[in-house]
Amino acid sequence: MRLFDFNRLDNKNEIAKFYHNYGFVIIKNFFNKKFIKGVKIKINNKIKNSNNKFIYFEKINNKLKLRRIEKVSNFSINSKKIINSKKIYKVLYSLEKKRFVLFKDKLNFKYPGGEGYLPHFDGHFIWKNKLNKKQHGWKKYSSNFISLVIPLEKSYKKNGCLYVAKKSKSNFVKILSYLNKHNFTVKKNFIKKIKFFPVELDRGDVCFFNWKCAHFSKKNYSNKSRMIFYVTYCLKNNFENVRTNYYLDKRDSKNTDEKKSLLYN
Ligand SMILES: O=C(O)CCC(=O)C(=O)O
Ligand SMILES: [Fe+2]
């Protein structure tokens, strides 16, 4: 797979071209490594003195370990700076030639032994709003979404990096109806047909991918943790405060807590 270096001025068009073909792109050296390391330390310190209700845990060997922090840009000012950096919005614009805004943001931990995520498409699921009315995933908020992985530490196969597939040519309805028939998982026979690329990233590297890219990650089989920001931006439309609305809907939705979070957590 082709990797791009952010510091090479001549490859901006190539980045957009690659994204256009595949629906995802890895950019090396996007952020300063030391800066990223500093952010990780600050967040970890902050967690120690926090009882934030957006922090979720998982059990690893019978001990509770951090699984994720939702709305992480509200939790830490440094996260907010990174997630809202101009650089990111510029790339988003160059990838789709349209303006994107922040939709949702979280920090996914994966401590040694931490669970992976089954293959899925972000935003393609059915949920019920507070009036018990069926809603189609993220479709009501926007027509296009791009997620961004920003690792706070090296992310590689053994510690459970993301694997991402080329963008599906099917539209939202087709993908949703496929998933609906298969309990919202992407089944083995489907997986066999598509190739997943491991997204191995160093500190400072990033990966942008469209919501039509199926993806998954394995359990962390190493003794190193794997912390990543997992941020989703959406195409700007007339929807005011899309992020606030999304989180309010999520809070009020009728689904079980298990289903409220992403399907495979
Ligand atoms: O953290 C990961 O490995 C993947 C997370 C993911 O795909 C998601 O939260 O939608
Ligand atoms: Fe996902």
C-alpha cells in the first residue's frame, strides 16, 4: 500500500487521488511526534483524577481497564486542539473538495489483552429515537462522513491496529440492507471477497477513511497498549450543531446501552 509523507509538498494531489480510488489514505509525519507524546501524558494524568461519565471500561483478566472516552475533545483541551486543527480541515477539504465539520470524537484504548472490533461500517445501523421511531444510522446528520485515526502510541498488527478495506461502491441503503440481514456484522463470505489493509501507524502518522470503508481490528496480543483518537467529521450541511444533536440523540435513544455504543464494542 502506498504511504504518503505530509512534509513532501509535491504529493498533495497524489493524496487526494489515492483517497479517491480507495476511500482511505495513510499520511506519515502529519503531527509532531513529541507533541503527540506530550498529549498522551497529559491525558493519562487527567484520567487519574477524573470521574467523567463518558469513560468506559472493559474487563481484561478480571480487571477493569479503560476502553474508551467519548467526547474526548470536551474532556481534554489538548485533544480538542488536535481534533480541531486547521491542518485536518484542510486535508478534509482537499479529499472531498467540500467543507467538513466535527461530528464525534473519542479516544479508544486497547490495553494488552483488550478486545478488538468485528468488521463493520461506521454509521450504518438502525436505532430508535425517543419517540420510538426507527432511524437509519447517521444518515439524518449528513450524507458523507470521514473518520480519522490519530494514534497516541505506535499502532501495529500485534497490538491491534485497524484494518481497512477499499471504499464500497454500494450506497447507504444497500449496505444497510446487507447488514440488516446479517445481524449487522460483515460475514465471512463477504470478508473473503474484500481485502483488508493493516493500518500500521507511528506516532505522528494518521489515517483518513470514508464511512463506506469496512474496517475491523483484532485483540491486542502484545504487551504494549494502543491508544488512538478515533474522530469522525461530516460533510457540512444545513444541520446546525450536528455534533451536539448527535450526542443528544444518542443519550435519548431507546436502544440498550450495548447497542448505543458502536455495535461491536
Ligand atoms: O479502535 C479500533 O480498533 C476500531 C474502532 C472502530 O472501528 C469504531 O469505534 O468504530
Ligand atoms: Fe468503526
